[in-house]
Amino acid sequence: MWNVIAVRGQLSGSYQVTLIVKLVVVAISGVTAWLHARATSRAGLAVFGALTAVSALGALFLGVLLAG
């Protein structure tokens, strides 16, 4: 995060928005992974596992998009 803050003034509008969205998706992925690890029911494991997978793939896509 420190390097993102260091170059904050040099980022274009669309790149900055995409970066913020990616960071939010990464946070969602982490929270859903934590919930998956804490789930006790089969339904909870399935739902949170699927949400973790989808959000991780979303973060991967956004990272590739940012790489250009």
C-alpha cells in the first residue's frame, strides 16, 4: 500500500478507480476466505468457498487489467 500512496499523484483517473476496485475485491476475497475457514455447516462452506473463488478470480482479472 505504501507504494500506491507514494505515486498517488501520478495515477490517471481510470487507473486509480480500477486500482481501488481491485483493492476492495481483494479485501472481499480475504473476508470470504476467513468466513469459509470458520464455517461449520456444509452450506456455509459451499457459499463462502464459492464467494472466495469468484472474488479471487475478479481480483486476478483486475490485476491483469491494471498490468495493461
